[in-house]
Amino acid sequence: MSPLRRAAGLLAATALVSAACATGGGSGTATPAGPSAAPTASQGASATASAAPSAAAVEIDWYHIQNNDPGKALWQELADEYTAEHPNVTINLNVNENEAFKTKLATLVQSNTPPDLFQSWGGGGLREQVEAGLVQDITAGVADWQDTINPGAMGMYQVDGKQYGIPFDLGLVGFWYNTDQFEDAGITEPPATWADLLTAVQALKDAGLTPMALAGGDTWTGAFYWAYLAVRECGQEGMDNAVVTGDWSDPCFVKAGEDFVELIETEPFQEGFLAAKWDGAGSGAASMATGNGAMQLMGQWLPGTVAANSDDPENPPEWLGWFPFPSVDGGAGAATDGLGGGNGFAVGRDAPPETIDFLRFLVSEDAANRWGALNTGILPTTVGTEGSVTDPQLVDVLAGRAEAEFVQLYLDQATTPDLGAAINEAVATLYAGTGTPESVAAAINEFAQQ
Amino acid sequence: MNSRLNPSRRDRLGRERLTTILLFLLPALILYAIFVLLPIVQAMRFSFFDWNGLQPLTDFVGLDNYVRALTNSVFQGAVGHNVFVIVLSLAIQIPFALGLALLLSRRFKGRGVLRLLFFAPYVIAEVITGVIWTLMLQPNGLADGLLTGAGLGDLYSPWLADPNTVMAAMFVIISWKYFGFHMILLLAGLQQIPSELEEAAAIDGATRFQATRYVVLPLLGPTLRVSVFLSMIGALQLFDLIWVTTGGGPVNASNTMATYMFDWGFERHQLGYGSAVAVILFIFALVVGLAYQRWVLRRDVDGALTGGAA
């Protein structure tokens, strides 16, 4: 159990890294170098392949970033199984660490030779690749099996209604809470509405507890509040419109800020939260681990990081529970809409048709079940495989995700790293007390229009 | 002694010596050109483009990046924080180091231990310093605990988490880290001053204060001026300590030009804009450096170079 736990922690850390792109890590975005590249071997192969898809030898260059076991081994097994069944297909595996992958992909893109199948986070990064003509429209190729994948996750890999990639993992941001402290404060039900949440905050304060831990020093954590409230207030249509057109002037974004200010005015956060990083000494995770913060709005990687900041780094505390972000009265969004992100694969422009078949195999029920059973924090997106995850804390997250028709991708991945950073920075002025809901919305809109 | 050689021989010797000098200089010059000059030129070039580091350099925007930086309130704030550290360093940190150096240049028991203790923070890596101070200043940390234990709990506040106090707190950390370095520099300077001069002053009836004020300090001038110079340049380039301790926050309240540049260049992938900020920082440091050399350091340097020829 303990090595598995360690791996879970590692993967959680990887997930954190991709989420921490809110601080601008970049979402693997890439733009073209111009139409000057010479045809490559794989392009030649693909030409032959399209002529006779089933018989001719085909090579698929596959880049993934699950560079730690057990995930790495599982991908290898799946590739071996596929090639055993399809002897004409050779799969060239390229395994890179997250940041190394981004660098490598940038190089490949610069030389105008995108891989056939590669890691993607969807959203704004994928959109840039689509606009640069580096990825394939696979809408027709996946038409007869697209229903087997979680629709919220699929949406992140669509650009203008066309499918360019397939997700195999989708995590969700929600409230992690200290069930013991909730009990001490006499709160019996996790808050279902924003008003309930404010009541719970007061109850916790009355019980002498710190209602929330916030890592204000890492501004992407605070931005989760605003982003979630925007999803509630603006709904899918409003969010899509803002992300695609760069027009953030809708009043619903001001409303989101006003809702957040309602919470901020109750002073729910731990002392000195403005300086707290997400992880490490004096961090939001450490705060929660030591009982100084009954709730924290965070992704599915929280248990591992809280554990790492406690006296039992291997095991997430048993008092950790999860509830979905509360509903907001009068908003355009559904109470079940989510905010999250995950991993998937995009199909390169020159990939042979077999790539789509291989991709289908990678997200098949069997493959997804095997991923889920590893309990590494990868939450499979194939419909009906959610039950394969057995870690009780991840099960709660999955239950919340199962309800979501629409999951908004983390704003810094849905847009660009610099707009994402501008959003984080603007939202931080709210809880630092230097900004207003209007000034935040205006700053974001102004930056997006540049 | 050159005058004893005939002119042609002198020329040949001169040429040979020049060749030797150039040959010895060459490796250093090449390295300097590749790793210092070229990047500076590159950064200047990038700073005229809107560029995210991936696409080709095509979006020429002229001086837009510079205008944007200089009119941006966050960048102006960062410049202000740099100036804040420079002014306080000169007003507090250097005088403090000077006082300690004067005290520690006297002979007394335990002098060596004290020198070692005061110098120790300088040896600790910036990153570790940042982490240690973060831990000490956080709520329920050492500072909080000590003050509360002494019944002064009300005096504590999470200084690093308050935009109004974060720079003052950072200045304390910076001073703690670097005063030992300036103290050692000044101590070395003090040791260069012959004790006879002080004795002579004493015989002439000067008090200890007068001897220090009118004999020691003027002679310490060159060291002091170098110390001030290093302190200013260090404050202009301030990065690691801030980045580790506050990351430039809360809400940009402790950004310096260097953290601002890193944030935009490498976190937000706006390499064109980040390069413009880097160039501004470079020009800032260059102007300060040259002006200081020209107006303040010149007499020391002149003395050293022209003294022999005269």
C-alpha cells in the first residue's frame, strides 16, 4: 500500500504542476513556425497508410507525460497489447516529464512536425494548435464512440464544435473539508448553497475555528473562487463566449466578484493567508493539515499535499471530506457545473488513420478501468468506469464529476498563460482588499482585449 | 627603463607584449562575448517584438513594450521597491555595518567569535534565508511565539502577509543577510589603516571620537565607497530572497524589477515584454554604476592607476 500511496502523491504533485499553470507554467501552447518543413518519414508512411489502411506497416509516434510507474508501465502494456493485435502498427513511445514535454513539443512544432498522438490539456493551448493547423479534426473518426466518454471532458477538446482530442482524465475542483471540525461546529450537512456556505463559515467562527485555508501567496488558488462563481453566474454559454471572444464585459463577471466579496467580508481565511503558498512551510496545505482552516477550495490533488504537510506524510488524514461548490441563486449556470481539468491526447496533423483506432483502445472501458484501479489521481473519463477508482476521497470527487454536464477548464488553460495570470492577479486584489468586483472584471476584460 | 632601449627595439617589444596580452585575453573575451554581450544584444532585439518564445519573431512593436512597462503601475511599484531598499540600505544597513566594524576592530575577548557570528548569515544561501524567515515570521512562528511569551502578543502581526509592511519586513531580512558582508569589507579596510595615525592623533590630544571622525573615517573612504556601490547594485538586482519569501506579493507589494521581469518573461511567457523590462533594469544598473564610478569612485580609481605613473 505504501509505495502505491507514494505514487499517488507523486501523481497528485504532477497534477498540481499542471494546475499550477495558473501561475503561468504554460499549457503546452505552441504556434507554427511557418509552412516550410520537409515531409518526414512518418508523413510518407501515412500517405501509404491511407491508401491501404489495414495491411501496410504504420508507425505512430506517441508522446505522453505519465513518466512514473505505475502509470508509465500501464501505457506501455496497453501499447504492447495493441501492437500484438495489430502487427502492422508500430508504436514509438516517447515518455517525458511535464515541463520537458512542453519544451520538446515546442521544438517539434517549430520544425512543423507535430507528433501523431500527444499529451494535451485541451482549451486555449489546443485552440492555438488548431489555428496553426498542427492537429487533426477527428470529429468523424470518433463519431460512433464519442458517447462513451464523459461529455464535460470531451468539450474541453473541442474547438468551434469540432473534436481535436480525447480526454482520459478529468479532475474537479471542490471544497475539501475537515469533517471533525464541521461536527464540532454543529454543521450536519455540507453547504449546498452560497448562503449555506456563509452560514457554515459563521458557525465555524462561533466555534472558535478558522473556517477556510487560502494560499493567497499562490494566486491561482484564490482565483478558483472567482472562476467557480463566474461559472455559476454566467453559465456555460457565458463562459464559452468570454473565453473564445475575449469579451469579459458581461455583468455576470461583476456578480461573481460581488459574491466572492460577500464571503471575503466574513473574514473566513487563516491569519496571514496573503503570504501563504500552496505547499510547504506556512502554506495553505500545512494550515489545513494542522487544523487551521476547516475548508479549502482545491482540486483532487489536495489530500496528497495535505498529507505531505502533516506528521503522517504517507496517508491523507481520515477527517478529509469533499463537497461540490455550492449553488448560487439567480445564476445562469447549473448547480452541478464544475471547474476542473485533466489530461488527454490530441491527434497530430499527419497522423495515420490507425491513430484514432489506437486512441479508442487507450480510452476503452478496459483501459480506463485499469487506470482507475491504480488510484493514482487519474480519474478516468470513460463512461461506466468511474467505479474502478476505490480511494474513498477520490470517489467523492468522481461522484461530483458524474453530475456535471459542463466542466469549465481551469481559466489559465482555457485561455492563455498570460491572461490566466492576469485573472489570478486581478482576483487577488479582491481578497487583499485593494480591488472591487468592478475593477477586477474591468482589468480582466481590458487585458483580454489587448 | 624603456628609455634606455632604442626606438625600433622598443616598438618590437611593445608589439610582442601586445600580442601576448591579446592572446591571454582572448579566451576571456570570447566567453564574455558569448555569455554576456550576445545575450544583452539578443534581449534588446527581443524587446522590440510581441513574442511568446514559440512563434517566429515577426510581430514588431517598436517601443511599445517599453512604454507599456514604464506606464504600468505594477512596474512603477517595483522600481519604487528597489529604490526603497537602496535608500534604507544606505541609511541604515551600511551605518550599522560600519558601527559594528569599528567596535570589532578593537581588541577584546571573544572578538573572533562575534565576527564569525555576524558574518554567518552572509554564508547562508538566499533560498534558505528566505525559508527560515518565512517560518519565523509566520503566525505561530518564532516571532509570534516570542512576543506572545513575553506578553507582547499584540505587537505581532503577519508582516509578510500585509502589503503595507511586507517591504519593511523584507528590508529586515535583506539587512540580516548582508550586513555581515559589509562589516567584513569595512573591517578589512580598517586593518589597512596604520595604528600609528590614530596614536599620533591621540598624542595631539584628539578624543577617541575625533580620531575616528577625522582620521579613521576619511582613510576608510575607499572601502566605504565600494561597500555602498555593491549595496546599491545588489539592491537593484534583488531577486532570490524576494522570490522565495513572498514571490513579489501580496498583490505585487514586494515586487522588484527583477521579480517582475521573471514573472512576465518566464511565468507568463511574454518574452518580448520581459526582455524590455530586463533592458530597463540593465540601463538602470548601468547608469547608476557609471555615474557612481564617474562622480564618486573616480578619486579612488584615479589614485590607484595614475599614482604609479606620476
